[in-house]
Amino acid sequence: MEHRCPVCHKTVGTPAQKSQDRAEFLPFCSERCKLVDLGAWLDADYKIVSGPDSQESVESPDYNTPSHDTQ
């Protein structure tokens, strides 16, 4: 299975074919792509998207009314 750089999508090779000069940049193909990715993190380009916040209404108890009948 080939490994591709997550920034430029250039084929880096298979994990078994890691050469010593490229091992320091993995999973990227070069120092440039490594720095591009770091810059994207620092600029907050990567975001974790979640669903809309739950807007459930939580009723607070009314402490001024008795909870049982006093008749």
C-alpha cells in the first residue's frame, strides 16, 4: 500500500520503504509540507465539526409554590 503526503498528495512510498532522509518528515514528503501543515494548525484552518448544541430547555423548580396539596 502506498503512502501519500497529506499536504501535496505526492507518493512517499510504502511504510516498509522508509528511507533515512525521508523518515524525519513522515507522514509528509518534505520539510516544506511538514511546515505547511504546521502553519494550517497554527492558523486554525483545521476544525473539528460537531453537531448543533443541544438546546433542551431545563425547567428550574419554582420554590415559591408548594409541591403538595395543603387542603
